[in-house]
Amino acid sequence: MTDNVEAAKTEEAVKTEEAAQAPEVKAEEPANNPLVKSVEITIDQGKLAAGVKAELKRIGKTAKMPGFRPGHVPAKMIEAAYGYEANNRVLNRLIDEEYRAAVQKEGYKVVGQASAEPVEGEGIKFRLSFETLPEITTPDFSGVELKRYSCEVTDEAVQKTIDIIVKQRAQYEAEEGRKAAAEDRVTCDFEGSQDGKPFAGGSAQGFQFVLAQGRMLPEFETAVTGMTAGEEKSFELTFPANYGNAELAGKTATFKVKCTKVEKPVYPEVNEEFAKSLGQDTVENMRAEIKSNLEREVKARLEARTRSEVFDAVVNLCTFPVPQVMLNEEMQRMAENMLRASGVKDKKPEDLPRDLLAEPASRQLRLSMMLGHILEENKMQVSREEVEARAKEIASAYQQPEEMVKWLMGNQQQAARIAEGVAEAKIVEFILGKAKTTDEAIGFDQLMGNEAA
């Protein structure tokens, strides 16, 4: 399950020491929040008086005051010094007791803390307001159209992978008079300018790259293709509108380039020596290992694709409101993760626009709460054997799988993540079984992103 399932747990015990004092500010809660409930409680004044008396007696046993030994301070002095504190402490405890009883009686599933305000009238009365978890019912998935994807790892896919490995292990040698072509390694000096003025990052000396690998902009590669060592030329290049450098995006620059070296690739032969460099003793075993690795990757991608579509369908059917307190916490978590991932250190989570986070946070919470509900309603359990089987599957990609399994199962956090994955897989299969599900085969290149989907 996602991390937010924990956030959905009720907090029926609230910190009433804060509640009994200044009411909690709830400016971010919408006025028509249907999840906000309240209860009124009455404090028994006899219990309060008795409780305060007992509390003062307890304090008096250890209280210290000038001129008196500890525990021998007169009761009236103890009351004068600690009466307010004792009254608040006992009052908070009684509020908490009455609040718990009222919540339990009404069957509310409270989330977050309650805010308390006194109620005018006779006696000591308080109104406590709080948010509750929404009522969740499992949607009818029978009309939802979903797909269960499959993909075959063919010998052709294995060969393509070997070809990629071969190219990655290419050696390069210079050839006099060679014209730069695809897969050749080119070394060049270049200088870019706009309106005759150089710009930052537009120049380099001894710059080396392999043609037809997509490292350089297409116009740059086209200009360099066909050049020989010692040749120079100038050309214009228009940066894409979505270029990473906003100052250059969509603008045209002039480049002067001098080719200093052209090297042709020399690829290793696919033989036993090549197989041994990959940790296998024969070419056949190498192919089998590559196929096994590809099947593992394909399975993971298929599961991710199916899971994503299933969960999208789940969220689209979730119409229940989300507790504001949980939404605030989720937005805070997302903001912290975004800042951490971006490496930005001069901003705080509060600096990020709330409208940027509200929708994804709400979506994540609805999904998490619904998945938790489906698990509980259908009594889906994840056994240790299932977690261990999944751990073995993950560990099979490592050189020492048995040691990896021990580490995964021995690490509480890792084991919990694996268990969440197993639980999600169970839910996905449950929903696929309820929906209008069809099987669809996907080509290897399409799944791996080697061609347009």
C-alpha cells in the first residue's frame, strides 16, 4: 500500500491539554466541511472538585517552599501556589474522558485533534469540534473497462539487447581521411554566438561525442556528419522551444566548428570471451541470463502499467471528501519531497503554492483510503511466505540472492515496502476480476520505450 494508509488511521485519543485551552485555529477548513462533527460534554463539578483536591495533595507531597521541608508545606499555601495548575490538569483529564465517551457512543472515527470552546449556561460545558473519516463504500467496478497487459521476450529482443551491450563496449581508432558518419566518435572545437557575441555554455575545446546517439541537437549532428579531421565550417542552429536553457529556447545561434579527429568504432565479437566479460562462461548462458533479466524487467513494467491504469480507475470512482487535516499533512509531505528531490534549500514547504499540491494530495489520499478499505472489507491478508517469495524475486537480480533475501526480510522498512507491493498486487487482481477486463499484448519495443506507444 502507499504511505498514506497510515495517515488514514483514526486518532480517537486527542491531546486535550491543548483542546481545553485556546481553540485550535481551523482557518483552512471549508465552512461546509461535511466531515466536521461536534459533541457537547458536561463536566461533573463534584468530580472536578475531588480531582483538584487529590491533585493538590499529590503536589503537596513533594512541593518545596522557603522555610518548609518538602512535603510539609501548609495546604492553603499549596492551593494558592498550584491551584490554577491543578484545576487545569484535572479539567483537561475530565474533558478527555467525557470526550472519549461521547465519541465512542456516537461511533465517530476521529482524525486529528479536537478544538474546544466553552458553552454558555449553567455548569461547566464544552463543545468539541473535530474531523472524522468519511464513509467509504467499495465502488461497482463491473462497468469499468480495464486491460491486463502481456509482453513476450523474443529472441529478437535478446539480440537487440546484446547489440546495445556490444555498442557500449566499442573501442575507437582514428582513420585518416575518414568522413564522420553515424556511430563514429568525433572530437571537435566549437564556438556558438548570437548577434556576433558568444553565449554561456556555447563553446568547447576537444569536445568528444558519438554520432547518432542523440547526445547533440539534430542540427549540430547534421552539420558535423561528413566532416573530416582538420575541416572547419559554420552553420546556424535554432534551439528547440522547450530547450532546457530558457535564454536560448527558440532562438537561433551561429556555430563555428572545427573537427580535430574522426574515429571509427571497433566492436567486440560476440564469443565466449565476450560472454565471460559479462560473467557467463558461454554465449548460450549469456543469452539465457539476458533473457531472464529482460523477463524480470518486462514483468515489472507490465505490473506498473496495469497497476497505474487500475488505480486511475479507482480514483475516478472515489467521490468521498477528504479530511482537511489529512490533506494538509499530505501536502506538507509532498512539498518536502519536492524540495528534497529538486535540491532547493532556500525555500520551505509553505512557500510552494497550495493549488499546485491540493489536487495530487487529494488524489493520493482518496486512493490510499480506498485501497485500505478494500483490503479490510475483503479481509485480504499478506503472509510472510508471500513477502519472502517476492523478496526472492527481487533478489534474483543480484549476484548473491540469498544474502539479499536475508537483508530484505531482516530490514523492517524494506520488508514493509515489499508487503505493500504484495497487497497492491492483490487489490489489482481483485479489481481486474470485477471489471470488464480484456487481455492485450504489447510489443517489447513499445513497452521498453524504444518506440512511440
